Amino acid sequence: MNLSTKTLEYVDRLIPRYPLKRSAMLMILHAIQEDQGFISKEAMEWTAQKLEVTPMQVYEVVTFYPMFRQAPIGRRHVKVCRTLSCALRGAYKVCDTLQENLACELGHTSADGNFTVEFVECVAACGSAPVVMVDDKLHECITPEKAPDFAAKLKLETNALQPPSRH
Amino acid sequence: MPIQERRIIYRHIDEPGYTTDIACYQRHGGYEILRKSFQRKPEELVQEVKDSGLKGRGGAGFPTGMKWSFLDYKSGKPIYLICNADESEPGTYKDRQIIYKDPHQLIEGVILSAYAIKAKLAFIYIRGEMFEGARILDKAIEEARAANFLGDNILGSGYSVDVIVHRGAGCYICGEETGLIESLEGKRAYPRIKPPYFPAVLGLYNCPTIVNNVETLCQVKHILDMGGKEFAKIGVPGDSGTHIWGISGHVVRPGYYEIESGKGTVRDLIYDLGGGPPPGRSFKAIIPGGVSMKILRVGEKFKVKLPDGSPGEWGVLDIPLDSGSFTQCGTSLGTSGMIMMDDTTDMVEALANLNAFYAHETCGQCTPCREGSLWLKKITTRVCNGGGRMEDIDLVKNVADQIAGRTICAHGEAAAWPCQSNVPKFRDEWEEKIRTQIQAREHGDGTPAPRKGLRLV
């Protein structure tokens, strides 16, 4: 595991801000995931050492919170909100369109490694439903009618990206 | 008279030219209330909040001043303040607007509240999915620190406090205050049992802790501005201040509207401001405040006590927009995130959608909730997929009845209430749906009865 200098420095600045080291857990795991794309067993052991807890205490956190993952995903993470306000405005149809147009099965990564499409629960943007998050950005009012264009734009944008550097 | 918005918290939200930087905030009078309030004793500020009658805006509606008065100062342990910015009750998106568009208002509210309760350190626990929101808050905190509105010896008062932005990682249960505390300690968000773990006595690191919602802490700023007694005059007795209504679902103009408590009815909100149902349709059901609250069927009537004490009757659309009125109708305004469903909605699908949510979000600690929410999801999804049995109707109600009241935290009630209200109120729809399915299975060619309406699960 090769964490960037930026991440290492961030972690060292972060821990002393908390009254107890263990409190920095979620923030460190976020930083690792951002750096590496996922949280490996090695990363959990490293975190445990940093926070002076057992690796098991890190593992139980990683497995509890839906945002943490233990395996790499596609270059773009497409998260479709499926909870009631979005569903009432067609979120399931939006998800079907995205799966089809991005050639990606729900909960899986596309064969070209570009996309992972998932359902997520309410992301607190119900007034502009249906919403889709791509990586860390929220896209609002992605109606079933707009979904094909949205997928097409996403494909263009992703193809123009530099080859993956994360993994 | 048409319904009027009264924007106090949202005064500058979406105002053209209003930005998130401290210079803009200060041009609009920002941090002036902090300057003035730091001349006063913390106890006086707590008294103002008590006088205001403010009820918490996180869903439970507990009086904020009373919550603060439970703090155990005698223990001599450090006091912590946590701002609950884990906005995750489906239908609710009011705190997001404050965080993204007026972060300094929240930070001023946090610092004022921290000073009032003599907190040693404050946290803003923000949902993990609000990546940009966390960055905006971090930047705002650095600006406030540079101006000495937080950090050491704030404005020469001798009081010091730091604010840490802490990100969650996608768990609904972290909105439950003791679950949030466990999460902030770096653990799984398993809610704690009360007693003994009342946060004001045994909270973060077993120290006295106050957990308040984003909007609540912003309200505190305005209470200190106008004075508690003056604030108490806004709205109706027993529910002072404004409510930020976020409306979503089947409505022409979804959006957020800040309305003085009790000034206006559901009809005013969803027709005058929301524009009514989509063309050619009519409202069938409304969930008043976040999906955990009990559903209302348009057409049902409630026997109520009117403000003058005389008996009266309200339909769903007549309910005034204050907490007491919703309680009288057997539900609650919760987080004031209202979801509308029109006549095309299949109510079994709507319930199945929510049951899938609760099954995903249960922390798994208490058996009734862990097992029950999963069964509720399985049964309602099966009914949606064409495999309904007549006995499922009572079964859903029965399973829900065995969750509520039998769990450590209110997730049990949250998972049960939608079932306990949907099933009896829409029993006719359940029966008709299942009858059609049975007919298709017994007399058809084996293909299940087609789904009607929009797929929700």
C-alpha cells in the first residue's frame, strides 16, 4: 500500500484534533478510499496501528458503513437514489436506462471498467428528484426522459479522461 | 389571504449574488449577533432559548432549552456540542440548503450554542454523501478562525472553542443521536440504551453532550437576535418560530418554503405554493414529515380540538402547519419534509419502497428491528411482484406491531409506523391488488398480474 504524501500528512494533522484517536476512524478511512479507490486489508491494519486499536475494530467499521468498499470499482461511480421521492419521479426507470446505456449491470462494473452503477438510499435532495450522484457530484432532476442524454454525456466525459491512475 | 413565506433561516438562500464566503456573510450582518452575545453570560443565553419555546427541528421536536438544561455540569467533565448534519430522513433536504448556501449562518449558530452550554469542543457531523458540503464548511470554519470568531480566546472573551467537521459514511442510523455519538467515537453506529446513556449526562466519551440539528442551531442565532420572548410570539403557542417545509414527490413545484408555524394549512402549502398535483391528477396520500411519520389518506377526517377549544373536524388538507395540529391527526410533522402521492400511485409499492429502505438501514442490534424490517421488505416486495396472499395484509401489520416499542432506538418505530398507517388506511387497495393476483395465478396462463402505476421497488 502506497499512500500519497498528501494523504499521510493529512492523517497526521487530523488525528491530534480529536480528543481520542479512535474518533478519527471514519475520516481516515475516507482519505484512504479516496487515495486508493478502496480499503484493503493492509490499509485496515495500517489504520489500526495509527489509531491504536485492533484491526478487527477497523474491519467492523468498514463492513458497517455502506460508503466504504473493500474492492476496486469502475472509474466512475454512478449512484442512483431509489428512495420514495425519487422513485415517485421515475428513479427505477432512470436506473434501467443508465444500466443499459452504460452497459453495466446494477451493483457491478462495466466490462470496460468505466462504470459501476448502484442504487443508494435517500441523499437529501428530494426537491429535485430524481437525483444521481456520480463520484462526489450530485446531479439533479435526472428524469427518465433526460436519462439517455445524461448517460451519453457521462460516457463522452469518461472516455476523455486520462487512463486510470488509481489502481 | 394567500399564504406568505416568512424567511428567517432562509432569508438569504438563493438570493442573487449571495455567496458562501465570510465577507458576504458579514456584509449581511453576519457574526454581529455573536459579537453582542459574547458580552452576555452563557446562562442568560440558555434562558433566552428556554423562553423562546423552540422545539428541535431534527424530527423528534424535543424542546431545545429543556434539552440543554439536562446537561450534567456537576460531573466536572468536558461538555461537547454536536451539530447533527446527517440529514438522512427521506423527504428531508432543508439542512442541505443551509450547509451549501449559507454555511456561516450554521457556524455562527454552532459557536453561539457552544458558548451558551460552555462546550469545550464542537463537531459538525455531516453525511458522507455531502462531499462538497464538508468542503464548504471546512473553508467557512477557516475563515471564521482567521477572523477570531472561533478558536482561542474568541473576540477577547476568554472563551475558546474549535469546530471539527466530521463526515459520516452513508448510514441513516447515524442521525439517531446516540448512534451518531458511537459513530463519532470511531465505532459502528449502534444506538445506546437510555437510561443510562442520555447524551446530556453520558454522551461523547461518556461526557455530557448536546446533539442538535442544523436548523435548530440556526434558529438559536435568531432567538438571540430578537430575544427569546419575542421569538416565542412567532407562530402559534406551543410551536414557536418557522418551519422549513420541503415538499417532494407528485407535485408541480417541489421545493422548500419557510412558513411561520401554524400560519397556513396543508392545502395552502401544496396548492398555493406547490402548484397542486400534476395536470389531470389528484392527491391520494401525503406523508407529512419524513417517511417515518404516519401517512395521511386524502379524504379521511379527523375529530380535533380547535385553537379556541371548541370541537371541530379537519380533512387532510385543512391541517394547520404546526406540530400540535399534526399530532391531533395521529401523525407528526417530523422534519417537515412532506411527500405527496397522486392517484396513479400504487400504495403497496410505496410501502415496499420504504420497507426496503428500513431493511437496508437497520443497524442490526435489536432482533425485532433487524429481523422484522427484513420480513416487511420481503413480504411487501413479494406482493408487488405478483405473489400476494390475502393473509399478507394482516401479516405486515402484525410484524410491524411487534417491532414498535421493542427496540433500543426509534428506528423500530420508524420502520413500523409506515406499515401501521398504510395497511389500515389503504386496505381496500391491498385487497384489490391481491385479489387480482390470485385470480391471475389460479385462472390465468401463469403470468403474474401486471404491475400498475410506476414501479417503486
